[in-house]
Amino acid sequence: MSDETTDRPAKPVEPFSTPQMVAIEAEIAAARAELAATVDELVARADPRALAARLLGGFGQLFSAAVTGEDGPEARKRALTVLGSVAAGVLALGGLVVFAASRRGD
């Protein structure tokens, strides 16, 4: 006896789609595009050159506000306070490094 199901070739299954499947695929494609845009933005923000450029630009603007006072007395006062605080921090760090180096020499 022969089994007819094993003798005949398998019929190819044709893909089907429903409106729900199409909607889900569209949502997935939109989420994928949004994720790609977010990753690209994060990569651009984390670029060391871009970070350095933003830092130098902000410092330049702060220095300009402190020196020229074009933005008004309040902005100049704030700029001088920030620059003074940064200078004090750098001096304190330098003093700490010198102190630590002198202690290691003993």
C-alpha cells in the first residue's frame, strides 16, 4: 500500500497578510526609523570633537560676556563669578597635585 500524502510534492505555502499585520509592520518600521534617528543624534552628541567645540564655544561666550559686558551687568557678574570659580578650582587642583608630588618625594 502506498501513502498518497508522501508521494505527492508539497504545495508551496503562499504568504498572506491581514490589515492588522500590515499595521504592525508599519509600526515596527516607524519605530525602527525613530530608533535610528535617536542613535544618530546620540552619536553626534558624544563625538569628542563636537563636545570640545561646544565647550570652547561656551567658554568663549562666557569670556566675552565677562570682558565686554555687552549682555548687561547681570550677565557680566555671572560670567565673572563662573570664571573665578573655575580659576579657583584649577588652582586648588594644581596645589593638590604639587602637595601630593612633594609627599611622594619623602
